[in-house]
Amino acid sequence: MPARIAIATVGTTGDVLPFATLTRALRAAGHEVRAISWELHRGPFEAAGAGFTPAGPATTWDEIADTARRAADARSPLDQVAILRDFHLRDAARHYAALRAALAGHDLVLLHGIHSLAEAAVRDLGLRWATAAFDPVLLPTATRPPAGLPSLGPLNRFAWWMLDRMLGRLNGPLDAALRTAGSPSAGEVALFRGRSPLLHMVACSPAIAGVPADLPAHVRFIGAWTDPSPPEPLPLELEAFLAAGPRPVAVTFGSMAFADPERITGIVVEALQRAGLRGVVQAGAAGIRPPAAEGILPAETLDHRSLFPRVAAVVHHGGAGTTHSVAAAGVPSIVVPHVGDQAFWANRLRRLRVSPAPVPPRRLSAEILAERLREATTSGRMQASAGSLALELAAEDGPSTAISLLEAAAAG
């Protein structure tokens, strides 16, 4: 039976485009979908056939990139979370009120687990709600410790309890904003850690992330929400470049920015030259625009589904979306993790033997990057592992699995 479903998300491209892909699949299954997000995310949802209601303060891609850069430069993980919190809670009381108005009257609300204001709104409205996340970084389990810690065996649960206590100290501004807005859920919502007791979907590849053995029944790893439509063709200039020599390396940092883009540009160019490799370098928010040179092609927006299967390896930031795109293409990664879940994906790719050791931005140099490039492009074992991982991802169907679960949740 068709359902009225609302989707509430905020964040970077990687936080939003998967929901747009799911929206398209939900519409094809006959459901009515309304998306509620920042205004700059209107395009993908309307293209997917959803109604769209803007909610939250105006922002720009430059502001998002700058926030990610400041978080990456933070002194500690808690400082990092505080920077992201303050960005998400701008004009929070008005944002909460807009969410309450837009979400009312739906059979089911699906919200991004990072969207704490939306969680408060659905709780206060008494709606049926589900959550989705694109990584398991903050998912407590006895089989794994929090990211960055060694396994503590039976003490893993204690480590998660300690992490929850530490993160709880950052809830003050969220609680204050919800009290100002008159939300009964003030003090009840955990910052960036929304998990519905009805259904919580981890929309990433089980083959990449690995599935803990002790998950409650309502937590499901379902596969990534990847776009099944035909990929966009590559520009003619890029086609000519690909045909003119051996497979190049792709370099893309998505929505991430660097404090000194000229320095990073120089590092990328020198590393490619040291490794004797050609490169397709996307500018992105990082602003990496190398001068035209033999063997290096600057590029802007490209469909990664068209490009990645035709390169030797990809240098990227380790965002969930890019990580899955590279893995699906069957090529190795070189990861420069900036913020959030990116270190988790970098370490998972290394453990799966489809990537060399990751390099944090502060340690990035032409020498280190060239070494990683040589390893990724010459290791037959790494290339074989990347091919095997791609076959596992090809067997997953995240959107279809999500629709079945959401239909059951909406039906009650």
C-alpha cells in the first residue's frame, strides 16, 4: 500500500545524495515522498520526484567545506564534534519549528542519524520514524571498540559507555536550543547519534564495513544506496586523455577543503610525477587546480561511476559515498581522511587489502603520496582484492532492501 514518507537530512553531498537515490526508488514503488533539508539540497530531491520543503539556515558549499576543514584541523575528536555541532545548530529553534511543520501528517519519517533536530521533531509529533546512517562508527557493539581504539574484548561495551558519556558533555547547546523551541525532547536526544527503536538502517556495504554479530533485530546493515541509472558520459577531452596513454590515477577530495590548496596541488602533481603516473585531478571544494601539464588533466564535476572503472587507483578523502564508488569500480584506494567516519573507511579498506596505509592531511607530502601511489598501482595482490570486493558489492541491493523494511515499518 502506498505510504506518505518524509525524508529529513542535512550535511554534505555524501549525506544527501544517497537519500535522493532512495527517493527515486521509493517513487518508482508508488510511494509519496517529501524531502526536508537545507535549500542547497533541493535539486537532487526534485530530480528524484520528491516534493521539497526547505528547513534550516541558508548555507553554501564553501561554508560546508570550510567547516569540514576546521573540524579536520581540530586538536581532538571532541573539538571536532563541537565544530560540526555548532554548524548544524545555527538558528536551531527556528529550524526545529520548520521541521515540525513539514514532518506532520506523514505515515513514516526517515531521518539521517546525524539530524538531531529532526529526531526531536518526530518524537514530539508522535510519528512513526526510522533512521539511517552511512557508517557504523557510533554503533555500540561488544564485538568492536570505538573507532581508533584497540579491541578490549569483554571491555568493549565499557569503552562505548565511556564514549557516550564523553559525547554527552557536548549536548548542552542542543538541549538549550530545544528548550528554547519548547521541545519536550530537550535532554532526551543524543547529538548526532539518532537510532530509531523501530528501524535503524546502516546503508553501507556489509562487505566493506563488516557486520557485528551482536546487533539488535531492528538494526540492519542493508548495502549502500547507489544510483542504478546509467552513468553520465565523460567529457570528450577526458575520453581523449584516457585513450592517449596508460590508466591514470583519479584524485578527488569531494566536499573536503585544505587550508592551503596551492600546497596540496603541488604535492599531488609532484607525487604523480615521482610515481611516473598520469592523473585526472578534480578540483572539488579543495580547489586543486593544477596547471595543464603532460600527463595531468584538471577536471571539475564528473560521474565517478564513469571514471573510476577506467583508472588505476583513486586518491580520495574516505567519505562513505566515494569509498563505495571506488570499491564498486574494483580499483585500489589511497585515502587521506579528514573528518568524521573517513578514518573508519580508510582503515577498513586497508584491512581488506585494497588500500595502502591512510595518510592524514597534516602528514601529506609528495614523497609519502608517491610511495602510496606506487604501492596501490603495482601490487597485484591489492588489485586482485579490489576486484573481488567489487564482485561482492555488485550482489548487494541497498535501495530494494530499504524499501521492503520501510514499507513494513510504515504499515506498523
